[in-house]
Amino acid sequence: FVCTMAYPTVPCPLHIFEPCYRLMIRRCMETGTKQFGMCISDPVKGFADYGCILEIRNVEFFADGRSVVDSIGKRRFKVIQHSQRDGYNTADIEYIEDQKVN
């Protein structure tokens, strides 16, 4: 999802109204992963090389197809390869492991 900056442990409420993102959220829920990636926009590449996985905690669906998604940041990642599926961006990623501070 190309939108805003997301961080691990930080809630990220979203208002979903575009058909491609409505499909993406529905797929996340139906497959059981309840997760998707969030990156900020990049004028050259389309979206940034780094982002955050968001976990869907709850979705409120409305009769007109819109939804409000309650999500929270889980893990940071680096984008390995960009692609698209049914109008929304997808990517192969690798997780970034943070070094623990003593």
C-alpha cells in the first residue's frame, strides 16, 4: 500500500475507498494473513525501497464498499523487487532485523 510512513508498534488507521485497495484488503482477510506492506511514495520508482508490515486488527465494512481498517505496524522490510497485481503494487521483500539494545 503506497500511502504514508508506518512504524512497528504504531497504530495506522486507514480509510479504504479505491477499488484496487478494497480488493487488496479483502484478499488479506480471506487468505488469513491479515497483513500488508506500507511504503511511502517515490517519484521515480513508484514507492520507497523500505517499508513496514501492517497487521489488520479489525475492518469495518460499509454498504457502499468503503472500509475503515484498524492496523498496527509489525516489522520493517526492504523491497527486493517491485510488481503489480490487479491495480495495486506488490513486492518481494526481506525483513530487516533490528539489533537489540542492552
